Amino acid sequence: MRDKPDIGAVGCVIPEASNLVEIGSGGYKVVYRATVAGEEQAVKLVRIPTDGDGEIKEENLGRLRREIALLSECESPFLVKLASIEPREVVIGSDLFVVYSEERVPGETIRERMRRKYEPSIGDLAEAGLCLLRATAELAGKGVVHRDIKPDNVMITGVPERPAVLLDLGIAFQTGGTPLTRDSGQLPGTLHYIAPEMLDPKFRQNLDHRADLYTIGLTLYEYASGVNPFRDPNEPGYTTLYRIKTKTPAPLVTHRPDLSIELCRLIDQLLKKLPALRPSSISSLIARMEGLK
Amino acid sequence: MKLYAQVGFGLGDKVNQGLSEGLIDGAIFSPKDLQLSTMMDRITAVRRDYPAADVFIDPQFYTSIHAGSPNISLGKLPEWDFFREYRKGELEVARNARVVIERCFDQVAQMGVTGLISPNILVSQSLDSREAVIAKNFLREAAEVHAARGGNLPLYASLVVCREALQDRAEFEEFINDITMLDQALSGIYLIVAGRASDARSDFFHTDVLANWMLLNLSLSVNGIRVINGYSDVISPFLGVAGGIAGATGWWSNLRMFSIGRFFPAGGGRQPRIRYLSKALLNRLLSNEKQALEGFVPEIVNGLAHDADYSPEPERADEVLQTWEALRDLNSELVSEDMMTGLGNCRQAVERARQAYASIAAAGLPLDASSRDDHLDAMEGALEQFATRAELG
């Protein structure tokens, strides 16, 4: 977030939170680790752009409320849960924000694991894949596409009941209903993790959960291999979208010949550009992944 | 990959013979060409004598919106309860589609079939059209009716599309994205690609048409949907490589390749000449061409049992046995569990055909137009296009 508010000022508007430490930030959002009611929580501060226009303000507020309402409805243990700070509007300086809290899921993100060159076993990959598929199954059942599954948004917990948890529904999209994000013409998502079909200008008409299956595949591919197949340090960043649309990743088995060929093929299959060529049945995918554990 | 007899007029003893020799795995019957009672007798006999055979009835409902046309020949189709002339507007109503499907299932299930093929219309121009919406609605309704009724017979929902519809890549991809995500999952598809005429080889042997036909098989099979390809003839092994579970062909040219023109018979004309399906050429030769060539280019001969029928020429009823025998062999040679291996086999088969045609040219023997090698460029192009778009490396 640009022009982040001073952490002291944030503390003043959230008096129930103490020991605030910034742990992440996005375009409109800052996330703090904080102590609330004796436990550690993730406190989210979301700027509400108003552009001086009441209608835009209400639209943005409405979207955020829907995201939070959606989270509150989700029962999957593999999706992050809301915590004790109920969403409320706060003003810091002249800017409007909404503050609320989510559980602080202890563990290590897949990104953090990758940074320390952790090489996941087939069991690690199948377990993470299963949690992500189950989380996606719940979202898909509500007609929602997460759109931002990536190594940074998957927490590996080490807890047997919920070995991996999917974080951040900030740009989730309601299929066939009210969009949870604005139809702004801007591409939502994170550059290297945009599903190819989202590069179609009409993607909102056709988007479905297979976009999340693609990003699950990509996250597992990157976790397994340590390589994002669409990131190329020798090419300018703006050519990434071209690569997403046209480049076929090297088969995963070429990076990890020690993994089972079935798992590698399954992950490769999820990365197909054409949604119709990805297996669409999440329950079948779960069954296949179970068989690979 | 399985091979079925595409049954039409002049059934005779062909299916029984094909089954008894193990050349085919079953048959797809056509209501147009057999009286209801005769069809039931024939199916009963097949099931009794060949209990492992698969038996289906293609309801041929795709003729219903043409049924009022003065030149149409519907044969015995009007004997069936579900069949009558419909306007597109009627079929846009889901309730009407459901009634057609329910009546069809009721009647077909009593015929002793091993699987149900649901009715549908022909998408005659574009996959982004009113007809395509009706066709998708029929797919959806068929799956729902079948699921609601339970029962033991597997469902193959009909999808009948014209070859032009397979030429618009954007529409095609949107369509397959849709049908692989229907609310009620499909278990199987009976897929027909229609040309303008059954003998219009260039309609079918076209790079985009073949590549998209293969992609349809792949996208459906990836999603657990078993695909039976009707009227697929020599294209069958390519479709098997792409994931299809079965192909079908019959004894007339209009049972090898599909056209709605089959129901608008032209008057007169002479009987088609007897042909020989050469595995090496991936094509048929006239039987006299085969005789003339086999001394110079021996690889055009399959080396299979029914080659003996061509000394000098088989009975017309036996011609199809040679077709089935050659196709069964081609299927088993080219189709592989591993798609990359299968694609490699197909590429080699096309290359082998090119070499055989080069040998024929070197021998200086002219060929009939439909015996020539026009199909090979389309096949080769389709294999490359399919591999690229399916990201198979």
C-alpha cells in the first residue's frame, strides 16, 4: 500500500490490539500481527478508495463486506477464519479504512519454505494439494473463485487437522452474481499467478473454479520445483502475460524425477491453458490426490 | 479403442459376421433403416449370441427439425414415439426437450441395448448460435433425466456438430469450456461431426476440423467423459489417441462419414465401387487399383485375412469386413495408453503413408481422385495443431 498510515496512528484506532507488527501489505491493504484479547491475530487494515465519490465508497465498502461475509460462512478448516475484531470503519488522517481481524495461522508459507530451499516430498505436495482442493471445493460450492492462490497465500501449519491453510480472499470473484471485485478493466491477481483465461477481456463472463485449479497446479509446481515457469529474469516483466498465454511449462518430472509420474502429470494437467483440458471435478481430483499420498 | 458397426440400410448378416470374427465390439443401430420389430429381433439375437457386444441405438433426432422438408427420407423413424417434426422454437423450451428425452429413453431402454444414446439436434453452423444453445440444453437435460431415473444403462449424450463449427477456434474453445462444466456431469458422449456430404472428403480431412475433433475427445476424456465417435471411419485411431473410447463405421459411404444429406437421397446413380482400406495409405483404394499396385508397392496390402476376399473382388456385403479388420488393426497399432506414444505412432503412420504414395507415384500408376493422398496434409497438420494446443510438447 502506498502512503501507509503510521503504525502509531493505527494503534490508536484499534485500541483492542497491541504489539502491532506489520507482516504484509498489498495494493489497498496492510496486515499486522497483533495481540487481541490475549491471542495473536492477523489484523487487516483496508483502505477504501472513495475518489471523493459516495457511490464509489459504498461500492468498495460493499465489496469488502461481501468478502468478510463470505469468510464468515466458510466452514472448511483449510480456509482462514475470522477472529474477534468485527469489521468497522475507521478514519486515519483523511483516509477511510476498514479494520477487522483474522486468525493468525501459525506456520510457514510455501514461499517462505521455498526461500530456504525446502524440497517437498510427494507427501508434502499431496497434503498441500488436498488442503487447497478442499478449500477450493467449498469456495466453488458458493460460486466463488479465489483468483489469488500462490505460494505466499498458503500457510503450511504442521497441524494434522489442517496441514495447509489458504489465506486472503481479497480478490475473490462471485461467478454468475455480484462481483466481489470491481469490473475495472484492470487484471486482478498477482502477475505470475494469473490464469490464462483471465487474459481474455471477457473473462468475467466465463470464469469458473478451473482458474483456481490452475493456480493450485502452479503453486504445487513451484513448491516442488522451486521454479515459476512464467518468471524469466532475462525478459522484461511485461512479457510475463505473453508467457502465461503461450509458454508450456516443462513437465514437472524434468525438475523432480524423484516424484511419482502420476503426481507430476496431475500437476502438469492443471496447468493447461485451456480450462476444458483441466480436470474440472474437484472431488475426482481429491480422490486422485488421496491415492498419491 | 473399440470399433462399432455403424448400421444402416442393408444390414444383412454383416454385424453378426463382424462380431463372430472379433472385428468389431458392437453396433450402433439406426431407426431410419430398420423396422422397430426387426431391430428388436436383431438386437435380441446379437445380445444372445454375443453377450459381450455393446449395442446402441442412435435416435437420429437430428432430423426432427428437417422432418417437414418435402425431400426428406425418414424411413422408419416415424415409428418411434419420441419422433416428430419440431421447430427450433419448441426445442428451446427445456420442458419440451425433456419430454423428447424421456420418451426416447423409455422406448430405447426396452430394445435391449447396452447403453443409451440421447437425442439431440445438429448444430449446423456455429457453436455460438441458437442451435448450440438448444444442443447444450439437450446435453444438460439428458444428464438430468438419466440421473433422476437411475438405472443400469450408461448414458452417451449425443453431440452432433457440423464441421464448420469446428473451424472457429474461439467459439470452439468457449463451447468445450462450457460442456465440460455442465451442472449435471456427463458420463459419456456420442459425438458426430457432420460434413456437407458424406463423400466430401475435404470436409473431414481438414486440419482444423481434425484437430478440433481430437481436442473435443481430449477435453471430454480429461473430464472423465467417455466418447464414442460415430461415423469416424479411418479417423478413429487418431480420435482414440486423443482419448476417445470408440469409433464407428459402416458399409456405405454415408455410414463412414456423416452428413444430414443422408436423409435427402439423390435419385439415380450407380452403386459405389468396391474399395480396399489400406492401413499403409490410411485410405481406400479401388479394388482394381489395389490389384494393379500390389506387385509394385506391396506395402499397400495389409497382410490380413480378408485380403483374400480381393482376388479378384469381394461380394459387396464382405467389403465392410475388410474395413473393420483393417481399422481394428490400425486402432491397436496406433492407440496407446500414453498419449505421446500414440501421437508418435500416428505421425509415423502418416509418414509411412507418404512414402507409400511416393512409391505409387514412382510406379507411374494414376489413382482415382478419392484414392489419392489429399488426406495426409490434413492429418499431419492436425496432429501438430492438436499437440500444440493440448500442450503435449
